[in-house]
Amino acid sequence: MKLTIHPLFLAVGLLTAVFGGLPVFLICTLTALLHECGHIFCAAKLGFECTKVSLMPFGAAAVCDIEGISPTDELKLAFAGPAVNLVLCVFTAGLWWFFPPSYAYTDLVFYASAGMLVLNLLPAYPLDGGRAAKCLLLKFMSAKAVNITLRAASLIAVVALVLLFIFVLPNVSLIAVAVLLLVSAFTGSQPARKINFAAKKKKRGREIRYVILGEEATFRDALRFVDGSRYLVIQLYGEKFLDEITEDELYERLMEHSLYDKITDCSPL
């Protein structure tokens, strides 16, 4: 997992430090990273891979390879980040209830998490709310209609963020997010890339881990058991033994199939 830092992120950090806002900047950055960790852990649980996290002037962004993800799993992935912010809000509010003096040390954490939660639930692409809205709208509308709807929502959100910056909260991050949404409204989404498992470096001397799965198991089910520290060997059973697949064979077959395909349908039984 790589961590990259955009030059404008450093510029914003320096600017906030000059005007005495460095603690707020650091807390917002940490909150954004925790938000992205929610996406990363959820992606790994669903059988997908995130390659890097980028610190941007508007926050942070995880880059994940999610080709072929189902709408249901994409909804889970979209809401995983906001769920982390919600947990942080509940946790800090609980601290205030049981230990009132803690408010002086955790108020910024609460407000940063609450702000990120509300912002990311806006139905504007590529925010989490926009991704979730896209999954839901595709069930009732054509892809073209969904695209137009989300672009319109993004433009409305841009106007709202600018007004919020002018009249309520003069925070430069609001303008950064507004610019992101404005650019995204007129830019086509990039196609997801297939995860190149074959390019992964093989570590020698790893312990072998045997996992038994049923005949209905999918590639996604199998990938949940890949941990990098042990070499995975999948044994498939129905009423009898069906097949044994090594980690390398699993990766090779996956390159030709979807994560949601059953392994037995792709096995030379």
C-alpha cells in the first residue's frame, strides 16, 4: 500500500500552520485517513485490492481496483468510509457523556468526523453518496439518465459549498471539494482496472494454509482467505472431493473470470 502526497496538500498544510490552524488540519487529515481505511478494509473483505492512498487538498482518496464489482458490494464499499466517521462521532459523544472533561480534547475529532460524514453522503459523484446513488438509480434509470442526474447533483453541491464557504465556514477545504465536484461533473469516470494478481511477488518459505470450501464457493469467497503471509491452497468439496487449487492457480483462473463466478464452474472436474 503506497501513500502519496499531492503538492497542494502540503501547500494547504503550510497555509493553515501560518494562520494557527495546524491542529485542525492534522485532525482533519487523520479523520480522512481513517475514513479511507474503512473503504480499504471493506474492499479487502469483499475480495478487491486497494493500491494506494493519496493525500489531497480536499482530504484523502483510496485508489482501488474494483472491476466487476456488483451493485450490492459497491454500496457496501461506498458506505464503509462514512460508517467509520459515524463510529467516531458516536465514540466521542459517548466520551462526553461519561467523561465531560474529555470534550475539550475531542471536540475537533467529533466535528471533523461529522463534517466528513455529511459531506460524503451528498449524492454527488465521486463522493460516497454519489456512488451509492449511482448504484440505486441504475435499477430504475438508464446509464445516460443516471449520468445526467449525478452531474446535476454535483453542480448543485458545488453551489451549496461555495455559499457555505462565503457565508458560514471560510474553510479552504470546502473550495477544494467544490473544485473536485465541478471537474468530476464534466469528466467521464475512469474504467476500473483488472487486478493483476500474476504480477504479485511470490515470497519463498511461506507456510501453507489449507482451506476447505463448498462447491458453491466463488472466487471472491476464496480471496478472503489470502493474507500474504501464508500460501493458500483451496480444497473444494461437494458430496465428495472435487478439486484442489493453489494460490497461483486461483489467480490465473480469476484473470479469465469474474469474482462472482463459482470456482467449480471454472475447474477441470
